[in-house]
Amino acid sequence: MITSFSEGFVRATEPHAAWGMEQLEAFTGFLPSAPWTADLDACVYRQGGIELRVGLLGTFDQSDGSWLWGWANPGFAGAPVVAAAEALRRFGEERGVPELAREAVDLSGFDDPAMAVERLAFGAMGLLGAAGYIGVQAGPATRAYLVPDDPRVPVQAPDPVTLPRVLLTAVSALPDAAPRAVVAGYFARHGLPAHPAEPGALAAGLPNGSSVSVTFDAAGRIAQVNVSAVGARGA
């Protein structure tokens, strides 16, 4: 049983946090609120008339707070639907991230196991570069988590107006993450070359020609986000 995520998991996933929140918001807006069905043998998920190719990350047992990776599930081991989970296992073994390398992860020691499993799935989404993740109730006490692997899912580009909120929300939602790594990871994920601005700041140009500068305080926290775009404002 663990009570917090390992240093390896935090450091591996923090660069994807802001991009992940931005992309997950786009994915949530794309997927309609409607009943769902899934054919995991065919890697297909359907919801509200939308059909997507998906992979199975794993399942969460709400009765005891345990997570089982899809690759460790006897019913799916070696199947195409757990290819993404297998990729995470290899990453975990190579980089020493125990949460990814173990067959099962006991999340019952967390203050809120239900939130912990969302953090685990969100981190997996970021590491995979998946365009979202899906958590659905698959049984009375079982939730299944999937990731889309389908070009029909829209990919969110940097938005100068929402960028300050995205960065600030990411670092506040993940207090164990290093804010500078979150910001630098956002720029890197979007292919935006970052450079030092004033002392203690990171800056980058955005695709629409505007620019963003993120200033950090002495404790490493985000002090200000300034975007030079019409309609955007600093935070």
C-alpha cells in the first residue's frame, strides 16, 4: 500500500500536466454525454453516436482501492487493446517508475483513492501522448479506464486566451509537481522553443504570433503569466 505517488512517477508525468489538462478539456467537449458501449476485443468504444478506437489502461476496484493494469489482466494479456498499457509497463521498468511497472497498485492508502486513480490515469494519458482518457463504470464496484487512439479526436492547439488558466490550474491541481517543469513541458509538448526572459522567467512564442512569459517567485511557484495577445490577460 502506498500513500503518495513515487518521485519517479511525479517527475515523469509533470511535464505533461498542463498540456494534458488542455487536451482533456477538448476531449471532454468532443465526447457527448450519452450511454456507452465497448468491444474491447475489437478496440472499439462507442458513445453518443461517436465510435473510437481505444486501448485499455486498466481497471480500478472501488471496494478495495486497487488498480490492475490491463496487461496484467488474464482476460486481455497480450491482446491489442492493452498495447498502450504495455508501453507504459516498459517505460516504468526502464525509468524505475514502480506505479507503471507493477501488475497492481494499491491506492487504498491515499486520502482519496478515487482521486488517486484519476491522477494515475491522467499521468498515463500524458506519458502516452493520448488525446484524452475515459473512466467508465464497468461493474457495481469496477471502473475501467481507456485511452483513445483515433485521429478523429481533435487535438487542442495553444490558445492565448485560456493559456494562463491552463498553466495555473495544472500546477494547483498537482501540488507535488514542479511548476517550472510543468510550464517547460507545456512548451515542449507543443513544439514551442522556450527561452529565459527576465531573471526567473520562461518565455515562448505562440503559433498565432503572440508570446507568453511565465515568471516564477523565489519558491519556484508561478507568480505571473503574461500573454501578448488581444483579448488575453495576465494572471
